[in-house]
Amino acid sequence: MSSSSSASSRLTNRRSVYGVPSRCWCGRNLVTYAAQTKDNPFRRFYRCAVALQRQTEEHLFKWIEEALVDETIMVERKHLSLVDEVKELRGKMVEKLELEERMIRKMVDERVKEELEEVKAKMKEEMMMAAETLQKMAREMAKTSMQKVGITLLVVGTIACICGKLMG
Ligand SMILES: [Zn+2]
């Protein structure tokens, strides 16, 4: 009865420790021992020095090869989670780079559009100035030709007048 309860408590203790233990629950350092039972001859385990003398107390017990298996599983899990982390990081970086690229492209597009608008505005201004100059020139030419017509009329009139005087 007492041996079965101690065995079950040992089993739960064993289960509650995962990986290679560094210290016993009582705070003492662990030592490795070899079992001398018929079931587990020379099988090595972790135990603190006190536990061997105080069999009824709860002290850490862990088979070494079980601890090593735990450790291997832990390392494997860590490795897998690292691989996941790297994948996630890579995904995030790609996402960020794509976003930056899109932003840069948008900025370039906007700048190009702005420059185009500026060039268009400048061209419009220059064309309007040219049109104004042409209009001014046309007006000047018209004025000059009117003056010429006027002068011609004046000349013609004067000649007519002189002719009339001479004739008369
Ligand atoms: Zn202990």
C-alpha cells in the first residue's frame, strides 16, 4: 500500500519536471546516481543527496535518458518555433518592402504629375504671352497701316488739292 502510493507520487513528480533539471525542489544541487533495482539495473537518474536519506520526503526524481529525450524535444520545438519566427519575419519584411515600394512609386507618380502640371501651366502662360504679343503686334501693324493709309490719303488729298489749285 505504502510502496504503491510512493511509486505513484514518484510518477507524478517525474512528470512535473521537464527537461534536464538544474536543482531539486529543496534547493540542493542534483547528483546523478545509478539505480540498483532489478527493474532498472544501472539506469541513471537525478536526485539530491538528501533524498536518499529521507525517502518519505518529496524530492526531485528524473531518469537521465528521459531528461535528455525531453531536452531533445525542447530543442526541436525551439528550432521549429525559430523557423516559424524567421518565416514570419521574412513575411513581415517583404510586406514592409512592398509597402515602401508602393509609397515610393506613389510619391514618384505624384511628383511626375506635379511636374507635368507645372510644365503645362508654364506652357500655357508662355502661349498666352505669345498670343498677347502677337495681338499687340497685329494692333501695331494695323495702326501703322492705318497711319500709312492716313498718310496716303493725306498725300493724295494734298496732291489733289495742289492739282486743283494748279488746274483752277
Ligand atoms: Zn531535494
